[in-house]
Amino acid sequence: MQKMQETGIVPVFYHKDADVVNSVIKACYDGGIRVFEFTNRGDFAHEVFAVCEKYVAQHCPEMILGVGSVVDAPTASLYIQLGASFVVGPLFNPDIAVVCNRRLVPYCPGCGTISEIGKAQECGCDLTKVFPGEVYGSTFVKNLMAPCPWSKVMVTGGVSPTEESIKEWFAAGAFCVGMGSKLISKDVIKTQDWDKITNICSNCLRYVKLVKK
């Protein structure tokens, strides 16, 4: 969570080819990213993650690799066993909180109301996710922080790698933001233009620093 706050940007990505995922992780790492969310979306995704976890340990030692799109406790247990440093979900499942708390692994559930965020916090979730961000908007985050300033929120969905977008979300009170296809586009993956990902990440981190000044 400290790294999430320091960098402010969490790339979100999945691909069935571990080599592609590793290339994306390395490109993000070279751009200054230190937290990466691998999404559990395809068949045998955990096998891909296992390969990537070992790659990260050797080639990106400062990178913290976690898993996203987790909706049940058994899946959370599986990825923690494979080395996931944090667990993210599109929804809030208290059973996942129990598993993660037992292993002292942060669990960031997707929440859509202030009451849901409050319940997640009661279950030990220091960080909650507002998803999809484009539906709720930055006003939701801003209004949440007024009565609950202790809340730490990661916004995913609706965040663009532009100075304007990043400024909007952090000004509203976001703890960090997650970016998927807007940061790592299909075209970039198709052309394997890893330098482009590195440059975009570098620019995003610069925008975050400008906002936090």
C-alpha cells in the first residue's frame, strides 16, 4: 500500500501468454511503476501468474505483483499461495477478507456505496476500490472523503493516462488509480511497442507528482 501511494499508478493487465505479460510488466517497471495487478480472467490464468511471479522476482525486484478480478476465497487462497502480494476484486466478498487477513495480505474489494466501503473497512480492508470509476465519477470520491477522510480509495475504470484525468481523480481524494486498456492498449500489445508503455507510465508518474505538490 505504501508503494501504491508513492507511485499512485497501478497497471491492470491480463494476457494468456506469460511472455507478453512479462514484457508488459518490465516495460511498466522501466517507466517507474512499482505495483502491478495481474487480472484473473482467462483459463489457467493462475499458471500464467506463477510464471510471471518468478520473472518479477528475478528481473523486477522492486515490483509488487498482485492479483485482480478475484470474487471468491478459494481463488484468493490459490493466488496467495503462488506469491500474490495483494488481492483486488470487482466486488466485496467478506470470505476473501478472512483469507487475506489470516495471511496479512491486503484485500482491496470493489465497492459502490459508502455503506459498502464502511463494511469492507470493518472487515479489515484498509483500501477499497471504486469500480467502475466512469460510472461513479470523481464527485463520488470527493463526497465520500468529506465525512470519511480516513478512507483510502483506488479508482479503476474511467482513468486515462492524461494529466487532466489524473489530476481530477487525485484532487478528489483518490489514494491511487488503476489503469487497464487505456494504459496498455491492444494496439501496443499487437505491435509489441514496449517502449511506448514505458513512456506512458513515466509520464503518468510525472503527472501524479505534479498533482501531489
